[in-house]
Amino acid sequence: MLETVDVGTQDLDFYERSAGAEAVAQLRELAAPLEGARILHVNATPYGGGVAEILRSEIPLLRDLGILADWKLITGDQTFFSVTKAIHNGLQGAARELTPPEQETYLTHSARNAQVLEEEYDLVVVHDPQPLALLWLHGKGASRWVWRCHIDTSEPNPQVWDFLRPYLEGYDTTVFTLGSFAPPDVPVERVEIIPPAIDPESPKNFELDARLASRLLRWIGVEVERPLVTQVSRFDPWKDPLGVIAAYRLVKSEVPGLQLALAGSMALDDPEGWEIYRQIQESAKNDPQIHLFTNLTGVGNVEVNAFQRLSDVVIQKSIREGFGLVVSETLWKETPVVAGRAGGIPLQVQGGAGGFLVDSVEECAEKTLRLLRNPEEGETLGARGRELVRSRFLLTRLIADELRLYGALLGAQQPRTTVAKVGLAGEERDPVCGMRIDPRQAPEYEYRGHPYHFCSESCREQFRATPEYFLRATSYRS
Ligand code: UDP
């Protein structure tokens, strides 16, 4: 058997507080025809990174909705996970190719995992490239299969993509975070766009009293009375932690008491993490005001909650990004962000909400300094950011999108009623961000005789600039 991840229980009714009663009621309607459906989610790590974060919250809610949902892991040794990290990097465009022995390692481990996938499911959702070859090696059986890709695969390394692509054949659907992430020649008929979301009721995001948050940070050595900027991320070169330190140094020359916290989680499937950790340690070693934390040294969900709440500015200086859950997590606490213009981050920081998008160390420093000097501006951006997250990036919206997809794949008769609020609008979607929108009220742009609708002017403008880039997802091709 594949290893099962133990999760807690959750009551959907709690979400009425954060997402509203309408969103909760709609989830129940969408789930009713799927009651008793056996749905498996498979990934490579139970902690560290956004996928584990989402599944830990989503599985209990699916169960509360009457679905027989399981979360299982593929397993492998360090060599396997070094190869899968190279594949991850290659899909994000890194130049490094896979050697024949690496390809062999990937397939041997995948075959072993496929052999121990024994139970029957109606639907199997495979997350990211690590378990991608399971379908090919296991056989489809009577299940429907979905490949849910969380990373930016818009310009993959051709050699890595050519190696992986054949293993996608047979999937019923692929799901990407953004329209532009789908590679041009994905060999699957149905391509869906569903942006991820945060869980407002998890320990990472639930309300946390400011005094308690201060005590938590003091306990680990942060002086909460002094200015604090933070980045919370896996230790990964694409998250540019060394760029964050460089930006912090520029700001610090103007704000001498400034502290920087870098909180990074190690993931089971990310052996690169320790190497990056050492590089950060080396770069930070002469500055006692740089605090370096990991999930292995006491910074867990509640501490991350405290950091995102009490920091003056949260930086997310990604160079490549999938979605960047940390941005929505931070905005939910009304803290402003300065973030790299990468992947799904511009969906979360847009139209005067959330903070600033940056493209360089200097810009990152400049915007961070601006927010430190103008806290009222930061408050306004943070408050607007929270509303953007509430309307688009809460777990209830994500699960609604997924239930619609599961219903379509399993032939369930679901209601087609629309609720424009809380991100649960009708069936038409914004081709840039994947949000369901009400076409009667949404900004429109006609391209090649077809009207496309958008959640915002910002998405429409992005589409106008490069329409073909966003029309890679076949569901949008007219
Ligand atoms: N995270 C954490 N502790 C850390 C660093 C990260 O719990 O020290 C969490 C973070 O709060 C977020 C997830 O890991 O929920 C990272 O997701 P994101 O989408 O930002 O990036 P990914 O790691 O998936 O590329």
C-alpha cells in the first residue's frame, strides 16, 4: 500500500465565519451528488510546501462533505528525490537536463510506487511531477485520472519535458494554476485552470491574539518592538533568499534597527533545501539581526502565523513561482507584501491591493523602505489584500472548483446555479487567472471574434498584451 497521511477532522460550518454562509451552502450542493465517491490525492511529501499545506486542509473538508477522500504519498530515497527536484527545476525552465541513469531512477521508483497502489478509487488526483508516471505504470483501471500541476511549466526545459510528456497520456484532465502555465503541447484533451487557495481556519491562518503572537516571536529571539521584515519560504533558489538578504541590507542602511527573519521549511521531497540553507547561513553570519528559522527548529504553523501578522512587511522575492500561497496567507492578516512579479503572485497583488510587485533587489529594497516609512499606506494595502483573498483565494472557492471538475469527470448531476460573490460565479472563467466570473458584469475583450471575460481590468490588460500566451489551456480555445 502507498503510505497514507493522517489528517485531522474539520467541520465545514466553521467556514461560514470567513467565507460566508453562501459559499458553504454551495459546497454542500456541489458535493451532494458526489457522496460516497472514492477520491485519492497523491503527492510526494506530507509537509513543507504549498501542496501539503492544501491537502492537509482539503482532505478533512472533503470527508465532511461525504466524499471518501484519501491522501497518500509516493516514497523514494534521496537519489529519487534529487532526480524529482531536477525535474521540478527543469519544468520551471532550468537548463540542467536529465541523464539516462536519472531517468532510470525516476522510472524504477515510480514502478515500485505504482505496484503498491492497490486500492480502487473513482478518481485519482496526482500532484506535480514526482508521482506523474504512476498512471502509465499502474494502468488506468476503472478510475478517472487528473494531473494537478502546481508549478510554472510554461517554458519547460525541452529535454525534461520530452521525457515526462509521454507519461501524461491517458490522464483525463490536467489542472494548472494559470492559463499561461500549460505547456503548448500538453497531450491531454481537457485542460483546466484552478488557482490554489488558503485555509482561513487552519492554525497558520486563524485569528491569533497580538499579545500571544508577540510572546511566540519573543520566545524564538525576535524583538517585536523593532522593525521586522520576513520571508517565509522553502529554502529554494527560485525563492531568492540571497536576494532578500541583499535587499534587507540596502534597507538597513536607512533603518539601522531593522531585523530580517527568514523562515524556511524543509520538505521531504526537496533535498536542495539544506544546501540553500548553508548558503543563507554563510551570507547572514555576521549580522545578528538576521534570524534564520526552520520547521525543524521550532517554527511551525502558529509561529508562521505570528510572523505574517507582526512583520511590518513580508517579502516574497520569488523569481519563479507556482502560486505563492504565502502571499495570500500574509494578506489575510492584512500585512502588506513586497513580492516578485512571478507566477501566481500578480493575481494576489493587483489593483492597489496587497502591496508591491518588484523585479529586482533594488526595487524590493525601495518598496520595503517605502512601506516601513509609510505604515498607513501598508495598512490600506493590507486591508484591501484581505478582501481580495476573501473573494478569491479561500479554500471554499478552491474546493468548489474542484468539486465541479470531479462532478464533470464522474458524471454527477450538479446544480449550475451561480453565486457571483465569494468567487463562486458561473461557469465562465477568466483565461488569465482562472476565476469563475459572471460575464454579464465582467470586463470584456474580443479576440479573434470571441468575447473573453475577466475578473478585473488588470487581468484584461495582461490578456490584451499576449492573448495566445493565456489561451494555451484548451478549455479556452474557441
Ligand atoms: N511554510 C511553512 N513554514 C516555513 C516555510 C513555508 O509552513 O518555514 C509554508 C507556507 O506557509 C506555505 C507553504 O509552506 O503554506 C509554501 O507554499 P507556497 O505556495 O508559497 O510555495 P511552495 O513551497 O509550494 O513553492
